[in-house]
Amino acid sequence: MRILIDECIDERFRNSLPEHDCQTARYAGLAGLKNGDLLTAAETAKFDVLLTVDQGIEYQQNLTGRTIAIIIFRTKSNRLKDLLPHVPTCLGYIESIARGHYRDSRRARLRASSA
């Protein structure tokens, strides 16, 4: 699975997902892109999943027809120490998430975009 790690997540988080092709937005050349532009560029680069802590993306972006899925971390902060406890859950989500869907680390539910 090709995973893009949003700029708002500590770059070291990629080391927590060694079984997957993880790249940070900066490493992938997508630094500075926001929401819709980032999703389009990520799809063009053949990423399957975007990991982010952007709480508003779910309400700002409609994933209908998109080939990328988004996992949103709802943590105390975007610091690595607050993200690491979510690795097991994240790995499970990566294996089960469908394209064009959001997955929320706080809620164990899968949701299609309705924005």
C-alpha cells in the first residue's frame, strides 16, 4: 500500500509502518499543497491512503469518485509521542479502508464522504 503522510504529521511516523511504501508530503514533492490540490497530486502519484491530523478535511473535501482514502488521527497533538499509540489501529484501517472513504482514529466507523 502506498501511503502519503501529510505535512502536519511528524515525518518519523513513517518508520512505524515499515510494511508499506510510506512517504511524507515533503519527500514526495507535495509540500505546500492544500486539501484538494494535495489529494489530486497524491492520486496522480498513485498513493492509496493519506494520513493526516487535519480535523476539518472530512468536511472540506468530498471523496466521491476519488481513488485515495484518508485516515484522520484525532490525537491530543501531532507530536510523535501522541501518534505512536495509534499505530496498531492505523495498520488495521490501512488494510480495510476503501478508496474514497474516510477513517477516523477516534471512532471505529468507516464513512463515505457526504460533503
